[in-house]
Amino acid sequence: MPWNQKSNRGWSPLHLAVYFGHTAVAKLLLEHDADVNIVNSVGDTPLHRAAYTGRHEAVTLLVQHKADIHVINAEGFSPKDVARNKDINKLLEAAENHRTLETSPKNSCRSVQEMATWTNTVQGCS
């Protein structure tokens, strides 16, 4: 099945699913090996589109599937840069902190969702 096939504007099914808030569809696509970091014609990943539209559940899903939170689109923006919702920004910051902590041998954080429930600090992780 062409899970990564793009439209004439470069949007994949995953881009469309997260943009319009169809998280269950996005989850199904990811379970069938859709590319979580696929880019459209302007360099946006599905994470850019989910962050831009404020789709908290979709952002969480993409981050859990190892979406690149640092990718820069053609306009020079990361997913965090295009997020217009401060809760999405906090979630992306938590994901960034969590991925940094993953390399620490003392990391006790269990998930990005868990990190997102905390404040901007990394309290709760030892």
C-alpha cells in the first residue's frame, strides 16, 4: 500500500491525517510503516503540520513514533517554531528534554506523555 505516496502538493496521507486531527488514522498509518518524517513540498513534516494546527494528540503520537523534533522546513522553521499553542510548545520542549535524558544512565522517565504533564523543568526524573 502506498502509505508514503504524496499528492501533487507533496502531502502524504500522514500529513493530511494529523493536519485534520484524524489521530486514529495517523496511528494506523504509522503502524503500517508510514514515514513519520516524510516532508512535503515546503519541507514540512507531519509534526510541523500537527504542531501548527494545535493537534496535541497527534503531536504526542508523532513524538512517540520518533518524529524528528529538530527538522527545519524550507522557511527555516522547526515544528516548535510553527506551533501557535503554548501547550504544544511545552510538549515539544518536554520531548526534547526527554530525548536528551534518554542518553543518561540515570533516566527514570517512562514516556513523553509523562514528561508533558510536568512543568518546564525536568522534575520527576532522577
